Amino acid sequence: MESWHLLLLAVLQGLTEFLPVSSSGHLALAEHWLRIPEEARLPVTVFLHIGTLLALLVYFRHDLWLMANGITRRDREGLQLLGYVLLANIATAALALPLKHKVEQAFASPKFISLFLVGTAALLFASEWWEVHRRNRHPSTCPTPHAPPSLNWWQALAVGLAQGLSVFPGLSRSGTTIAAGLFCGLGRERAGRFAFLVGIPAILGANLMEAREVAQLSVGFSPLMWATLVAFAASMLAIHWTLLAVRRLKLRWFSLYCLAVAVIAWFMG
């Protein structure tokens, strides 16, 4: 693989992993159009996910510390949040693992990716409309934009199931989980932060399952390290921008972007 290919994939991975536009869809399309060898795709993706995982750990260090205190100091709030994150990821695994074969087939088809991008666009637009409608009709029941993280088991389960569906390329993980949180009434701040927290075990688990493929990597160590750092930096920006968009209810712009990419992918596929 060319070094500039690796750098481009790092920027794409870092930005689109957390912007609600589907990193898997963008990477699959880029790899298809750049004609990157099949044997190099998965190992590179695994390494770039290390950069995005580190960004999550750094950005949400206070929430992780809260959950750690739940274990070490029996802090009720921390234990509750940890329990909901684990519940969401159990739901994710239960739904995603049986879909593995169908997901692999979808990665090979730009037209399938295009359809799933349309699905992401619809979810983003509908969830923003729902949140605005809910706040206008029942303002007293809506949490404030900066409310502390608080949710219940069925909301965590819904977010986890949404994350399970996002294994399909074109269905944004952050987009589907944020949309699920908004539909469940979590509010903007809670939906955004919880969507990213449930992504930590999911990304880590996916990397561990695919770690054996890293031995097949054919790029140099130095370019790979630079690409991982680029993915980390881009991910930090993407997390900040996404949370800002959720707080300000600007998800429709990402919806329009997904539609545009879907049209391009359909006609170029």
C-alpha cells in the first residue's frame, strides 16, 4: 500500500469514525476506488482503530474515571453507568455477531453501502425532528442540554441494539446510537455522551477479534505509526464536532452529507 493511501485512510477513519456519517462506509468506498489489496484492508483498519480508541479514552477520561470509582469505591453513579454500558454492549454483540456473514457481503458492494448511507441520513433527520418536536410539546419533561449522564436499562438496551445494526457499512455507529438515544428521550447531552461511551468496548472488542490479521500487514512501521497518530488527532476533532452538533441540533447537515455521498457511491459503484 502507498504511504499516501495510508494517510488518506487515517484521516477518513479519524473523522468519520465519530462524525455521524459512517466510517466503515467511507473506508470501504475509498478502498474500493483506490483498489487497495484485500489482504491489506482489515489489518490497516485494525491499526487505525487503535488511534480512534485512544481518542475516546482521552476525551471521555472523566466518565471512565467515574466508572472506575464505581468498582473501587462502590460509587453508585459510576456503577450504574458502567452497568448500562455493559448492558448496551451485550445487546450489540448479540445482534451483530449473527450478522457477520451478511456484513462481509455488504462491504463488497458500493450500492449496498449507498443504501445504508440513506438509512443513516433518514435516522439523523428523523431523530433531530423528533427531539425538536418533543421539546416543543413537553418542555418540562426534557433534560437540560448539560444534564448529567442519567438513563435507564431499556434506553441502554435500545442504544446497544442500534450499535449492533451499525456493523453494516454505511450505517454510522455514532449516528445510529445518537439517534436511538434521542428517540428514547435521553436528551442531547446524554444521548451524545452515552453513544460514545458504549463505543469504547465495541471498538476494543472488534480489534481484539481481528488482531490475528495484523501479522499480514505489509506497510512499514513508521508510516503506520504516523497514520495512527493522524487518526487519533482527527478523532479528537470529530468527537468535539459531533457533540457540538448534537447539542445545537444540527444533525440535518450530516444527513444531507450522507445523502450526497450515497448518490455518488450509487453511480460510481
